[in-house]
Amino acid sequence: MVSTFLTKFVFAMSFLVPILLLSLSAAIIVSVTWGLSVLAVLSYLIAKNQGERPWKVIGEHLGVAALVIIIAHFLGDWISSYGK
């Protein structure tokens, strides 16, 4: 249980590194790329372990992630327009 917490904590903190070292726009690009890369690798490993076609599983997961990112971006723009 502690190892799960520590693993999740270290992974979450890995997204802080680009924010501290880069401009915000560059940090966003690096963080999204990092997150999608990790998702792709984990999807590949899970698919191979379950005997499924890796590229199908990776495509599904990356597609859902891209949709979530796009919706979050436009929702954030919409919410910020009410603050003006």
C-alpha cells in the first residue's frame, strides 16, 4: 500500500519538473507528451500481458486521452470566458 502511494506520488511529481524548468507553454507540451508516452507504454505492456493486439489497445487509450485533453481545454476556455 505504501509502495503504491509512493509510485503514484513520484509519477505525479514528475509533471512538476517541466513546470519548474520551462515556460508554461513549453511545460504543457512536455507534460502532455510525457503523460501520453507513459500511457502508451503501459497500454502496450498490459495488452501483451493479456494477449491482446497492442496497437489496438494503445490506440483506444490514446484516443480517449486525446478526447479528454481536448474537452478539458475547451471547457477551461469556456469557464475562463465567464471571468472576464
